[in-house]
Amino acid sequence: MFATNAPTQPINPDKIRPGIQALQPQLVAFRRQLHQQPELGFKEQLTAAAIARKLTEWRIPHHTGIAKTGIVAMIQGRKTSFRLKTLAIRADMDALPIQEANDVPYKSQHDGVMHACGHDGHTAIALMTAYYLSQHQNDFAGTVKIIFQPAEEGPGGAKPMIEAGVLTNPDVNAIIGLHLWNNLPLGTIGVRSGALMAAVERFSLTIQGKGGHGAMPHQTVDSIVVASQIVNALQTIVSRNVNPIDSAVVTVGEFHAGTARNIIADTASLAGTVRYFSPNLADFFHQRIESIVAGICAAHGATYKLDYLKFYPPLINDEKITDLVRSVATDLVETPLGVVPECQTMGGEDMSFFLQKVPGCYFFLGSANPDRSLAYPHHHPRFDFDETALSIGVEMFVRCVEKYCN
């Protein structure tokens, strides 16, 4: 994690080409339009309609209704005698079930729903990248697919879009994407090859004991005692079963049991999350949690039901595509922190499914500006970002297209 109170310095304007600088008002206006109309996963009808209207206006070929609300746009570059490449750019569109606390003119108009993770910015950047490329088709060869994906926050839109064929016809050779990142100062680029974001797995556990009077515990099987021992034992998985070099997290975030102080609860329920970077741990945590729960329940005469869900795999960046993105960022960025090569987070992202299919790179674009009170963390009801980052994102994407396709 990097301190957002580090000195911020907008990128040198000379590094952003005039044609992209000129798009900044449109970038801001479209981002704010989306921010006022946030929608949850697979319900992004207004968002998808707004994107489709712009693509139609600009005469950019596109397909709608992919995985319910997803869109894919296609921009053809100049033709050459060489074998042409296809590069995909992916942006997520969905919002979060959070009540916005910001007092801004573009505040969410949908109660209980908010763009609290920057996806409105991601969509605006990808859309204006499509526009710029469509106006400068002679600057690159090959094909660029712009993928507007629903439901990143859950239940996940990447897999159904892949299953619908967004990586084929023509086949995608590589894919890139970005995440506006309030853990980094404005304009800084966080990029690394290998694991950038963690796998996300979830579990729900119900312990069935035997209830009774609080004064007569010998007649019961205390589900709270059993569940408490399980919580403690789960903390040993990382500390005693995972190689200390491999980062991992097991967190129990919910514990519900009991109805009165003098009644021993017959049931207790737990829920939590598991995070890790190494693909080698893909099956380990489910097996280990099941083993611990079964053993403790058997020792106390309790039974259990465990539901375990592998939500997203770890996000693994390809070394060659990451080198390309890093080289572009190095030429572009002039912030105090510059390019941060070892930027990782235990947060998860279903961009990971795309990266399992084709080589690619997902990177962070610093968007925090504490001087303007734009440094609240992601998923906070006061999250917002410095919109200067929008044109930087377009410049990054365009340069990556030109370098990869040429």
C-alpha cells in the first residue's frame, strides 16, 4: 500500500497529445453521466445504452447484449502485408450497493447504489479510447476490441463474456486493462508481471450443536464454543500451513449465534473470505478448512454444513505484455513516484479470467489527490477520484495499442 498523502503532481501536459487533451471535457461529462446513474451487476441497461448511443453516433461497429449487458466494439487499423494482431481493451461497468455520501453535482441518483470503485471512469476511458482510435486508424495496424464488461463486483461478468466468444472472431492475441487506484497518487502507474491481484474465495459455515439451558451445559453441545474454536484454528492455516514467502489471508468476517444470555445456542453460523496469489494454492484452502471444521465438530459431537465458493482466480500478468505496458508508462509518467513495479493488492478482479485465456496486463492508474479531498479508499461512500486521470488513461491505452500493433 502506498500513502496517498505523498506529493501529487499532475502528469506533464506535454506528454498527453493534443487530440487526447481535447477529449478531457467529454471524458469528464460522460464519466459524470455514468456516476449519476450507477447500476449493479448484470443490470447495467442505462450504462450499456449510453455506450451504444456513442458508438453508433461515431459509426464504430459493435455488438450489444453479450452476457446480458456487455458490449464489444471493434476498431480496424490500417491494413498491411504482415499478419495482423488483435489487441483487446477491457473495462468494467458496474457499481456497488453503497449509499453515496459525497455532496457533488454528479452525485448518484439511485438510492443505495454508487460508483465507489471507479468503474464509471474505466468505462469513460475505454469509450474515448475507442473514439480516438476510430479517428486515427492509420496510426496502428490490426484490430482493437473494446470489451465493456458487466458485473465485475459480482457475480462476475468476465466468464460469461468469454463463453459468449468475445475473445474470438477475430482471435484476441493479447489484452490490457486498467484500474483507477486511490492507493496511488495521481498519474502514478502501478504495474508488475506475475501476480498483481489475489484469488477470491468465499465460505459459509453452519455449526449444528444441541441447545439448552445456560445453567446446564452438560446437557448441550454448545455451538458457540465449537464455532469459536474453529475461528481460532482457521488462523493457523496461513501461519502454519502456507509457505511464509507466499502471501495469503483467511478472514472470518461474520459470526452469528444465540438468542438470549441464558440459552446455549444450538446453531452458529460463520462466513469469511480467502485470498492468495499463488495458483498452486487453488485447492488447498477448501480442503484444509473442511478438515479443520470436520475435526473440531467431531471432537465436540456437533455437525456442520460448509459451502465453499471459488469466486475469482489470482490475476496473473504476462511478462512480455507487462514489459510493453511498463515501457509505455516509463515514457509517459513524470510523477514523484513514477512507475511502481511491485504494486500488489489482496483485492480480487475477474479480469483474471481473461488473463487465463490470453496473455495480457492489468495495471493501476493512480487517481488520488488529497489536496482536493479525493483520496478516500475504494468501496467507501465518499470515494471519488481526480478526473485528470481520465485523459492519462486514454493516453496509456492509445500508446499501448500503437506499440503492440505496430
